[in-house]
Amino acid sequence: MNRKMIFSMMMTATILLVYAEENVKIPDIAVDIGKQSTKRSVSFPLLEKKPGKIPVLKARIFYDFPKGSGWGNGMLLFLNNKKLTAKTLDGKIRLLRREALKATVEKQPRKWYGNTGWLVMFGTGTGEIDKRIQNNRKEGFWYYFDISDTVNYTGSQKAKENQLLVGCLLKLKSVNTPLTLKDIEILYLDEAEADQLRN
């Protein structure tokens, strides 16, 4: 193996290492669905503020079910005791990369955020979503939330960490389909790029 190839491999490894360090991994969360509303929380470190970039919460979110079979507005998200609603404090659309959900059984497009919370689909969390859904299919079960207005940054005198709380308002008495968040991480996007992904 020549020196040029070794140097190229070292540079590639360095780039991957730097990229990995920029993202903050968060443990998976599962919220049971039962007769009463339930919630779970997880903490993660303070984030570094980066000029021209915003922090985005990325996760696969789904009601754990053997196949794609419906959807419902039932998930509540709080970051540092601040509710993640449809828009940020600056009035920007919070959920990136998704248009209002269109389905063959819905007369009107369904908003991703409603009075009862965020829209979540039933399914395995991987592969195909419900066949009745007509758009956003390539995104599958992935969600990208702009959290720039609610996250705690390094240098804050009061904050020691960030706390993400997930609540579920959906109540199912006979079926065990926990609200599940997997592969959760915080990544940084250029502000201009993020603005192009707001639908």
C-alpha cells in the first residue's frame, strides 16, 4: 500500500471522526400507551453554539406495530420545559422535510402538529409506511425538529444539561403499541439549508 493511499485513508478517517463528534447521541425512548397519558425523559449535554448553524433533533418516531397501519396526533415534546410546537419562537416551521400529510382516507391534508400533539405513524419504524399515505414516503419514520429556540447552550450560567421529555396522549386499552423514538441525535444544519427544508 503506497503512502498516498495511506494518507488518503487517514484523512477520510479524520473527517469521519470530526463529523461524529459534532453529533450528540441520545438513548432510545419508549412511552407506553395505556389508559392514562404517560411520559418519559432523557438528558443530554449542553450544546455548542455555532454561527450560521442550528441544532436539529433527528429521530425515527413511530407507534411500534407489526405493519404500517394508521397514524394519529398524540405525541408531545418538551425540551427544557418548553413545549415544541409547530413553530419556533421566531415563527419558523419547526418540522423540516415534511409537507402536510396526504392520504387516500383523509379529505384534507393532515397537519403534523395539532391540538393533541405531533402526528406519529403506526409501523415498525423501518421500511414502508402505511400504503394509504401519498406523500412524504421517502422520509419514512424520520423526523427533523428545529430546536434552536429551546436548547441550552454552553456558557449558560443556569443550565447544566438539556432535558428532553416525550409524552403520549394516545390511549389504547387493548393493544400494546408503545410510542418509540430510536436513533435519536442532535445534528447541526446551516440555517439557509434548514430554511429550504421548511414546508
